[in-house]
Amino acid sequence: MTADVYANDDGLRDGVREFQPEGAAKFEIIADAHADLLGRVGAVLNLLNVAPRAFHMEAGPEGTVTVEAWVDCAESQAELVVRKLQRLTSIRDVVMKYTRTHS
């Protein structure tokens, strides 16, 4: 397995992650219900190089979609992802709540 040093993933030894992120981010995204929304949001979350702990997408009224994703990552990485998500077309709002799990 290879490490991605840009995603702070240089703690892989024998296929086991030694690096533990300092916390977790919850991304709450409100967007227009476009067919490619899931792919575009997924591509941005992929920059974290870790699968979300949880992911929920729900269609709302008037052609909107709410997406929630919980991802273990550093706070600085989460802030970068928020900025990238805000630049996507059809995104109306992005809110990130960060919770520290390690000191």
C-alpha cells in the first residue's frame, strides 16, 4: 500500500494506519438537485483520501438536496474541503462542524 503524504497519510506501516486524525468533520451541504451532484461532492471529499464514516443524501422541497458526510481528518483539511465545495456549481450552502477527538 502506498502513502499519500499530501493527505497526511504517511503513517501506513504494514497496511495499518498509525496516524490518527485529530478529529472529525461533519459537512452539511445544501445544493440544487442536479444529476451529477453526488459525483462532484464525492470527488471533493476524495481529496481527504479516507472514506467517510457516514454519508447521507436526501432530496428536499423545491428541487434541493441535503448531503451530510462525517469524515475523520485534520481541521485544516476540513477547511480546505469546505472552500472547494463552496466553489462547485449548484451548491447553495456548506456548513462544517469540527469535533476534536484527540488532543
